[in-house]
Amino acid sequence: MSYEPQEGIDYIVDFYAVTGVARDSEQDEIKKAINKQLSQYHPDRLEGVAPEFKARGERMARILNKARGILLDAEKRQQYDNIFDEWDGPVSTSGDPAITISAHMRAEMSMKSADEVIAAFFKSDKDTDVFASSSQSRADLFEGMITQMEDAGSEVPTELREQYEATLLEIEQNLEVKESTRTDLMGVTSPTKYGRIGSSYGEQVVLAIEQARANQVEELQARALGETARKLAILSGDTDFKSTDITDVSKIQLPDYFEPVAEQVAEIATKRQTILEKRLANFEPTYPEAEAQSDAKTGVIFGLGDKDAEQPAMKWFTFIPDFDRGAMDSVEMPAEVAEMIANKDYLAVFKAGFNVAVFPPLDHIDLQTLLNEAIDKYVNKYYPDDDEDDSTSER
């Protein structure tokens, strides 16, 4: 059984677009356009055509007759315009049923049991999980190698860190696909911006699920009441319109699939949070002219972007430590230092009292989280004896 979108509940028909007239058209122009359209769908013309074309022709004739009854009556036309202006859902400009993909998917899935919905997701996960399993094995291997080197006090090769990062990103991408298909079904507005996640991602997803839960209940109540559909039916004199039997909308419940899928989304978000933390732990800013940067300077300048690219492509952030408050204060880069940075004269920048660290953006991780991590690692590098709580309490 397939779900059929309902006019006035899932979508609304734009009578002006269907009849081919502007909203400010005069009644004579509208009448002429409707009659011309109706002539195409006269019963005599629909005889002998394929069943699907005949059904569409009959539907268009009904829509055009509704349009005539409403648009050619000044009072009804004004009421229709008000309903149309208040509508914030899909609009059909052709007369064919319209509904958003996510809304259609939710309607279809609401007709299934929770077990059937979960099984459908596991089936779609099956192919990607084959690759994810391989990525996880490699990630475990790289993580073990890096841990051994760090415990032994050895420097971890940049190439190994890059391989580990690439593998963790593969896992993250697989989780993102799983999460997005489920959040689409639930109507969850993702807390990610441009596909990036931050340090509080798991908590944000939980809040987004709570909001989606409330939104879906509200949507179901609106569907049960069918307020817009009822208004349109009254305007058009549709005697076949059947009002809902539901009288107590407070008893409306979410589809059976919602809570089990919500649990899956929360679990996936937790896994993404774990991967984020692993990627941040593996992340290491690069210090140009590292030999000259053995000591901490008065401040630090972080460059975000490709260090080998032209300098305008880099974004620069300047901070001065405030040890009394345990904070890193953001300040404007001095003009003379900015000129040194533009010329990549890092030795001169050090002499001017600033350390410099550069790092590339990491896929899926928001820039503020990455910058915070860079600051933490700078503090740990140059002020290892300071309390951890003093490093990034304010920025």
C-alpha cells in the first residue's frame, strides 16, 4: 500500500498557476483562461484515452471547476488568497499531488511497523558497513601504533597521523550517511552547519531529537484536524470532503518507528562524537621554523588553511595569554606583524614576540572546535606545568 498525498494537508494547489493567470488578473481574464483549460479535459475528449491519462484529466477538470467557483467569486477569492498566503508547505503549480521527499517518507513509514522500519535501515546499512569494518580495523591498527610511539616518547611520523586521520574520516562519513537517512525520516534538523560537527555534537543531537518529537506531534495534530483542507472544501463546495473522526488531538501518538529510530540516531551521534575526539587527539598544528620556536613568546598566531598557498588564502587568529584569568584573549594582529606574516617571514614574527602555528581545516569538524584544540595543544606544548583548567577557560 502506498501513501497518497492529500490536498490541503500535504500540499495546496495554486489555482492561478494551474489556470495560467497572474494573481492580479481581472475576472474576465480568469474566466477565459479556465474555460480554455477545461475544454482540454472535456469528458468527450477523455473517452478512449489510456486510464492514467483519463484519471489525470478528470482530476484536472475537478481542480479547474474548483478554481472557477472560487476565483470568479470576489469574496471566496479573497479567502483563498488568505489561505494560500498562510500556507507554508509544498505547493502544486501543475495540479498534480505534491509532497516533500522527507514528508512522503514519513507518511510511508508510518504505515509500517517499527520492526519493518528498523529492518529497512539495517538492510541499507549492510553495504556501507563492509567498508566501515575495514576502516575500523585499520584505525585500530594505526591508533595502537601511535599510542606505542607516544608512550615510548618517540615522535609520531606525520604520514602515520595522516593515514590515521583519513581512516577516521572514512568511519565518520559512514556514520554521517546512517544518521542523515534516519534524521530525514524523523524530521530532525541537523545541528551540523555545512556538514561540520563540534565538541558538543552529541548533546546537540539529543536536543534536535526533542524538538523533532514536538514538531511531529504538532504536524500530526494539524493533519488530523485538516484545517486547511476543510477551509478549501467549504470554499469550493466540495460535498465529498470527509472531516476527520479524531476529536481529541491530545491523544495523537508518534509513529511506532519514532522512538526506536531516535535511539539509533542518539547512538550514532555518540559514535560520531567519539570519532571527533579521536581525530582531535591525533590533530597536530605545524610550527614553521620549529627550531626557532623552542620558547614561548608573548602571544601566538594561528593560521588556518594550506600553509603552502598564497597568504590571502589563510585565515589568521592572534591570541595573548592572560595567566591571571587562565584565558587566551583574542586580539588584533599588529599591522607590522601582519606584513611579516604576508611575506612568510616567520623568523621576524618570532622576534616581534609571537609564536606561529598553522593547520589545515579538517573535514566535518567545525573551525571553532579545531581552533580550540590548536590553542589547547599550544598551551600544553609551551606551558606543560600549568593546570589544564587554566588553558582555555575563556577565549
